[in-house]
Amino acid sequence: MPSLCRDCFSCADQPFRRCAACGSARVATHPELFSLAIAHVDCDAFFASVEKRDRPELASRPVIVGGGQRGVVSAACYVARTRGVRSAMPMFKALAACPDAVVIKPDFQKYTTASRQIRALMESLTPLVQAMSIDEAVLDLSGTEALHGAPAAAALARFARQVEREVGVTVSIGLAPNRLLAKIAVERDKPRGMACIGADEAATLLAPEPVTILPGVGPTFAAKLAGMGFTTLGQLQSLDAREAMRRLGEDGPLLVARARGEDSRPVRPERETKSISAETTFPQDLSRASDMEPILWRLCEKLARRLRDQGFAAGGVVLKLKTSRFALRTRHARLAGPSVVPETIYAAARPLLAREVDGTPFRLIGIGAQPLVEGSGADRGDLADPDAPRRAARWEAMEALRARFGEGTVRSGRGLALPGRPVRP
């Protein structure tokens, strides 16, 4: 049972509770500790930690990074979290739960500077670093033991100490044989933690966990799975490929594999180029915005669901139009923040459509997400868009009703075809 002291980095082939060399009790022990090489690194309460670094007098105080009374929480330190404060919570609720909190407006330039410092330290460990957001990344340290003169776990422990000393914040590390398990592992030991999940134990360890532990399985998809009798990963693990396809559709076998802890995605220094979009060809050419807007709304709903199901969010939108002569027009707009909410996507796409309506007959319309970003940070809200979490909550509530009672249970007026308008896709 290999062990590693996370303070002096001593390694041993047998378990120990306290380091013989330095006396530290911060010890990592796991049967596969020295063979695991995929790491998910997540900064602990990043925005709040940077603020506490710069204001040491706040070290023991509850700190909330966010807007005013009508804004939302961008980040909360762990002291505030023990009082019930969470990211994306409306500020009035956060202050009701923690009235003595120190509220600080976000300083994204400062956070970006710290993020770049940490990224540089990651790249000194391995060139295979894939950033997932401003405060987390996944690393592949396979084959680096000779370079560092130590197993990946020891190199990562040194890295964590270096981040504390040079950047002034702490990180948590999940170590596993693949990206999925590393992401799950990092959530098991925060803050300032190091958790391991090995290949041999993965399926057994995951079996009792709720399906929502899988990235990309949100409340709506979880409600749909629950309606089919799947609430734990163990229930999904029991399906073979054919049954998974029959009951869960073409993505069923992949979902079952992930429930078992299987993940073949490589770590890419540059994020994979992926495209998620929705489009339709009109039954007849259309030239009026009033005819196309209900269809655009329904496509925004489809895009939002596809983003959510695949664990991504839209950082911007691309409107696609094809004329009756097959000439293609594409127009792009950035979003104030990453989103998986159709209302937000539609609000950005509708002005793009309005500017293109000039009497030209169109045969096709489409909406896509570009760039794609990690879905975990979507719709948190900030000073530029404090209402984002409310829109997200409203959309999730509507989707939950549809999952339980049927697609037609709740509809938005934007997607209804009025007299004289074509039927939406």
C-alpha cells in the first residue's frame, strides 16, 4: 500500500498515518498511488482565496465575491459555505444566511493573472495540460517519472506546495487512470486535498452514487433517468450495450460506460474542436422575421438541451441562414457569460436575425454554440448579467415538468405558431 507525505514528499511502499521524516499527518495512501497519472486540479474557492491572499485580515472571516443586493454570488470561501452560501445564490439570500460576510466585487483581471501563474506551473510538470475553466485543469503526467525523479503523485504534491508559496492560494487534486474518475476524485477531498480513484475499484466505488455525480447529468436528465428506474450508477452499470441502446438511445452505451468509470478521452493541450448546433430547413422559403423567430426559439431550446446533455455551455452563438439560392450567411455574437439556457441564447441570436432580414427568401436557419466551454460554470451570473441564475432555475423547472408529465406540459409563447405562421420544427 504505497504512501506519500504531502508536506515533505517522502514516499514509502507501506501505509503510514504520520510521516516518519517530518511528522506530518497529511498523508496520501492508495494501492495505485504511484501508477496513476491523470490529474484534475481545482483551485479551492478561487476568487475568494485570491481576495483573502491580498487581504490577510480576512483569513478567518466569511468572504463572498459578488454583486450588490440584486446580484448573485460569484464565489464564497469555505467559511461562508459552512453557513449555507453557494455560488450563483442571490445575494440577498447569501447575506440572510451569513449576515457578517465581507462582500467584495469581482476583480477578474486579478483572478486571470493568478490563473496564468498556476497554468505556467502546471506546464512545468507536463505539456499535456487542458484548461477546463479559469480555476481548473486536467493534466496527463504519463511518462514523466524520470523527468521529475518521482511518481506523478509526488510531483503533484510539490506542485500544490509551490502554488501555495508562489501564488498564495490552495488547490485540490484528483488522481485517477482517466479524466472522468479524476474529476470525481477531486470533489471527494476539498479543500487542499488529494484523492485517488483506481481502475480496479472504480465500478464498485461508483455503484451506490447518484447519477448526478456524472458530469453533464443535470436535474432534468436525472429526472428522466429516475422515471426509467435509474437513480444510482449501479443501476446503470447492470445494463449491457444492447439494453442500454434500447432503453437509453444511441448515447446509452456511453452513459453506461461512464457509470462504470470508463473514459477514453485524451488530455489535449488545446481543447478539442467540437460543434454543437441545431438547424432546420423550412417547408417553404421565409423572408419575414416574425415567421422565423418562433422557429429560432425552438432551435435555441434544442441547442440548450444538447449542450446540457454533453456537459458544455455556449460562450457565444452563431446564427446560420441559407438563402433560396443556397448562399450561406453566418453571424456571431458573444454572450456575457457561459450559458445553457435557451432564453439567453435566443436573446443573443434574435438581433442577429433581425439584421439579416432584408427581403431575401431563406430556406434554412440554424443556431450553434461557439466557443464551447465547460458546462460547470454556466449561468452563474455576475455584475454584467445578475439574472442568469434565475433564468437557469426557471428553465430547469420547466424541463423537470416536461420530463415528468410530457413535452407539451409547459411551452414558451415564443415557440407557438400564430395564425398565418408556419409550423415550428
